[in-house]
Amino acid sequence: MGRLAKQNHDSKIWRGANSPLGAKVQANGVNFALYAEHAEKVELCLFDQDGKETVRFELPEKTNQIWHGFIPGVKVGQFYGYRV
């Protein structure tokens, strides 16, 4: 589980970009991009400070084996993980 975004989002996910890989903080949210060549789907999970999952998003796009999505409003300080 990584730590990046503080949960302050509006529970939607956009297409995002396939580059750079990882979690890239931007002015209005975070772009997530993960290489998973054989995955049938990738879900991004956000957790609270106690480690409880609070929301799960299916990454909406796959470009050249890279799954990606952008969550507006996400900020530095939140725990996250992937389900592949």
C-alpha cells in the first residue's frame, strides 16, 4: 500500500494519462498509472488513516498495457493500493 493522497475527492474518476507511471500529484488531483500487461482490470483503492478501505475505483483506461485514471481533489497524505 502506498501513501499519497488525502481523501478530499468527489468520488469520480477521469481517463487520466498513461505517463508517467505511478501516482503523479497535479494541481487539481492525482493521476494514477500502472503497468499490468496481463490484467483484465485494475482497481484503485483509497484507505483511511486506520487502514479501512473507503472507496474503490476501476481504472477506466488501458493504453499499451498501462492502466490509468485521474481522481480530482485527491491530495498528498492519503493511503492507496491497487487490486489487479
